[in-house]
Amino acid sequence: MLNYVCGHRADTPQDFAELALGTPVELWLGVDGESETERAARLDAARDILADPEFCTLPDDLIRLAARVVEDYPDLFNVVPLARPARRRTVRRGVAA
């Protein structure tokens, strides 16, 4: 089964997030091993995108709030993926394998 969002194919959860945000996920979450200079440039670009009226159709107050949150709480975006617990196999008795 193929999944499409607004005419674009989305194969992974990251594809869905990228289509929802309209930008690569790495712009908002960063990448492992990025330097302080790279992080500052990435956050600056994110603020510019949020402030661009052509990119963002959100109300002005919400844009300003989002830009302020990015600036005031940069550690908020240090997201670490969690390991999924292993699935337990259930054994059904009396069923031929």
C-alpha cells in the first residue's frame, strides 16, 4: 500500500514529518555531531522560515511565539529516538504450525 500526502509519496515516518513541516526534519531537530556554529546557523534558518509570510500561513502571533520558543529553549529540540520494546510472541496451543 502506498501512502501519499498532498500528492507526495511518504514511505517512512520521517517522510510524513517532512511533508507536514514542509522542510527537512533535520532543520528542526539537528543532526548528531553538529558543531555549535552549525547549530546556530540551523536555528537561525528555522527562525527565518517561521518568520517568512510566504512559507508560513500561521497567524503572526503564533509565528512569533514559535520563533521565541526556538530561541529561548533550544534544548527542547534535542530529540532522541527511543528503542521499541521487543514484541512478545504468543504461543497458541493446539494450532498446527
